[in-house]
Amino acid sequence: PLNIVIVGATRGIGRALARRLAARGDRLHLLGRDMDELSRCAADLQARMPGPHGVTFSPCDLERSDTFAAALTTASDALGGFDTVVVTAGMFAVQQQLEDDLAFTERLLTVNFANTVVFCEHARR
């Protein structure tokens, strides 16, 4: 089994992937903004795991790069180190919203690209 940190496991593709990883017995640590949603997701994933490993979680906000180092340290401590990091989280919008609200567009691009790269660099270290 792998020790995997996942950002974005509470919805969509991230949720589907986390379910598959849990079912095969990988140890998971979830990162995200909504602690209640992370708790519910962790419980769901724990129920799908074949072994005794717990699913852990902690706060991390891709919009706030100051949360990255602490989140990854917590994840590493919880898992005893990690092999893999998966990022499926991000901001989404329709074309019209991006065209109408340039401040939002800049925010989305910062989160989805610049901050995601910075997060991955923290994880790499």
C-alpha cells in the first residue's frame, strides 16, 4: 500500500479516485478547506478500506499558500511519510463569469496554476 496525500478528495474525480485508493488499501491523508466535509469523506473512505489503516485529514487551502507547509507536515506525520501527492482541487467557472469578472479570473488562475505549483514544490521537498 502507498501513503497518499490528496487535495480535492471530497468531490468529483478526487472523490472517485480516493474511493479506489481506499478500496485497494492505500493509506490516505485528505487536505481541504472544509473540515466537516473532510471528516465525512474520511469516514466514508475508512468504511471502504480492507485494512485497519485510518484515513486522516487536515486543513489546507490552495488559495492560501501559507497553509501548505503545515498541512504537508501534518500529513507526513499522520502517514509516517508519503509516497504520492494527488491534487484534484481547484476553482471552476463558466466562460461568461471569467469574461465578466477579471478579478475572479485572476483569483482562479492563481489558485489553479501558481498556487498549485507552489503546493507541489512544498510536497516535493
